[in-house]
Amino acid sequence: DVKVTQSSRYLVKRTGEKVFLECVQDMDHENMFWYRQDPGLGLRLIYFSYDVKMKEKGDIPEGYSVSREKKERFSLILESASTNQTSMYLCASSPRTGEETQYFGPGTRLLVL
Amino acid sequence: AQKITQTQPGMFVQEKEAVTLDCTYDTSDPSYGLFWYKQPSSGEMIFLIYQGSYDQQNATEGRYSLNFQKARKSANLVISASQLGDSAMYFCAMRENSGGGADGLTFGKGTHLIIQP
């Protein structure tokens, strides 16, 4: 079974803090994704990566950055957390091509106070 | 314009009845894929079913089937014989394949399905 893990299920941070959300997948997938989920808005793509050290902006990249130093790990960074970044963050991975679905991690609920 | 539209924010359905969750999409890409995910209250996203734009037949996976009407740009999920465990949020999503498959999914806002005993 594909396994995507995220470093924390729940996280509470203060405004202005630097926040790291880590995601690891064990299926040697080339593609990795970060989404945020907010009530009434569904999931929105923040950033994605199709290879090590490669990154592409999604629909809402402002206020975020990412890092992919190893194939299995994709990190989402909030340089200076703000209250409007309180959300559920979901990581996903998929093979490079094909019809396969994206496989999602359990999510991190981030609260910024 | 929204690329994925789910018009039903919530639905109440009696156990054992069939359920249809609506999804319409908008794309000019000739090659695309459509997905349905289930998200229970625990939060994990569970993949249910996939339909490719060139697939001739409607996709089926157990109690789930996808009613794909390409001309109408519609990809409704049908759950037969609903169960209490089907209560969850359901998301329709699309991947446009012009980006080579690496692009992210575009999600609808979801439908909250509640199955009543």
C-alpha cells in the first residue's frame, strides 16, 4: 500500500513564527503536492513538485514556499505564519504519468494564533 | 469560472437508497481525468473512482459508479445501496493532462452526505 505520512496531525503556532510541514511518501513517486482545505472552498493547490529540487506554483502560493531535497520528502514552509493560514494542509503524491490517483496523507490541522 | 462545480452542499439520504452526487466540470483540454474522493470526519482523503476523458464506458468500482456524460461535461457519482458508513464529505476533482500528469488536481467544494438509518 502507498503510504504518505505527515509530520504532525495538529499544530499550534503563533503569528510570525516560521512553520515547517513535512511530508514523506514511500512509493518512489515523482510527483508531490501540497493542498490546503478550508470549509466551503474544497482543496486548493499551493505548490507541487515533479522531481527533486523542482517546484511549481499552484493556485495559491502566496505566503508559502517549498523544499524538495530528496525524492521521498516534500516540505511546506510558512516563512511568517499569519492567522489566515489557519487551515487543514494535505500532502499528496503520484507517479510521474498515467491515470493513477494522487495518494493523500492524513493531513495537518494548523492553528495560527 | 469554476472548473469543478458541485451544486449540492449537503444531502440527507435514507439508508439502502441509491445516491447521486452531482459534478460538472469545465475544461478545454481534450485529455483529462475525473476523480471522486471521500473524506470521512477523520480527515483522510479516500480515492473512490476514476474516469478518463477517452474512456468509452462509465467507470465502476463496487457500489460506486460514475455517470460520465462528456457532452454535458458531467461526472456524477452514484452510490448504490447506501450504508451508514457512507456518511462523509465527497469531492469531485479533475486533472487536465496537458501538463504531462504532474499538475495538481482541481477540486470542487464538496458535498456533505449524511445517511440516515
